[in-house]
Amino acid sequence: MGKVVFGAIMPHPPIIIPEIGKNRLKEAQDTVNGLQELGQRIKAKDFDSIVVITPHGEIGQASVPVYTGHVFEGSFSMFGMSRPVFKFRGDPDLALAVIKDCSMTSRCPATLLDHGALVPLYYVQAAGVKKPVLPVAIAFMSLRKLFEFGKSLAATAERIDSNVLIIASADMSHRLTPDAPAGFSPRGKQFDDKLVELVKNYDVEGILNFDPALADEAGQDALWSIAILLGALDGRKVKHELLSYEGPFGVGYMTAAFEPE
């Protein structure tokens, strides 16, 4: 019987790719350490596919876009690193099964991966993991609905006897400092502190009921993908661990591991 074997929250700033960040990498050392640790834990798991949920893909409004391609590729050329081009096998069978089972999904033909998917997958690949990937973009719908999609995703994996691992790609507030990408808001840190606490306590209801005004003001892209991950883990006893949190470049980065027992 297939199941979700592991879940992770991983941030996606291109500056933490060594060839891009270079000597600034050490400013985000806790995050790099957390991602490397997650890579090793993922390598130790027995699974068929990686579902990576990106908030920077072909974002949906009324439905969750599920990528059905056989092959995916992407590069960091937008960030000054044109080589290499990263290539990944897709899992169209799982993708089509997910779409069949869940009415709130749509078929996405895109084969180019954005940095929301590529940064976490870079660290997974660096750990020596070469598994098919199923990219899923977020949709701007309620966290409760995204949670339901996550539940359906887990049920599909069980139905088709596929063991999956789920990565929620998530950056937190983009407004932590005066030189932050989205400008400064004092509520940025308030958002991050609150979400870190909720994740640390595995407070699912607290996350699903997160104050939308605070989330908007913080300029975040974390809650949508995290809600899907939590839905996929619903009904399981989960060992959870916050590995790191920091905001070195005006954006909050969190790494966390979720081990269903």
C-alpha cells in the first residue's frame, strides 16, 4: 500500500545555490545546513517519487495545477548561472491519477521548472537522490481547500500503491528588513515568529486558520504549500522537527522535517 513516507519544508532563494551565492553563502549557513540535512534524510527513505509544491510555478486560481510531463528541466539563468541545465524524470502516471481523483486540480503541460522547485531539488540531487518528480503549483484558494487537496493526494498515492515524498517549497516574509525585496514591514517578523511557532508545535489548525491580513502584509509564499503538505500527512502520527530558521537577506527561510510513523 502506497503512502507519504516523508515531508519537508524547504526554502527556495537562489542565493543559497553555492555557484550563485558564492562567498555570501555563509550568511545563510543555518539554512544550507538544514537543506543538506534534509537531503540526507530524503536519501535514506525508500520511495517512488518526489512531489514538489512550488509557489512560483503556473499558479492556479480555481484549481491546483498538476504537471503531467514525462521530463522536466530548468536552470538558474535568470540568476546569472546558465549552466548546468537540470533535468528530471516526471511521473505522469501519478500526475494523471491525482487529477482523476481530485476535482480541484487541472492538468499543467509546462515542462520548465521555476526556482521554487529547482532550489529544493538542487539540494536533493546534491545528496545523490535521483527519483522522478511531480511538480505541483499552488492555487490562490483557501488554506482549508489546499489542505483537502493534500488529503486527496495522499489517498491517490495509497490507491495506486506509490510511496511519495512531499516537499513544500516555502519562503516566509519578504519584508523583514529595510533592504528586503518587498520593502520593510514590522509585521514581517511577527508573521515569521508565529509560523515558526506553529510549525514547531505541529499546530495544523493554527496554520489553517492563520490571520490572512498578517500573511498578506508579510509578503509571504509559505502558507499555501505548507497547507498542502499538512493535508497529505493528515490522519498520521507525525514526528516533526524544525531544523532551522533565519532571515539573512530580508526574507525568512525555514527548514523542517515531518516523519509519519
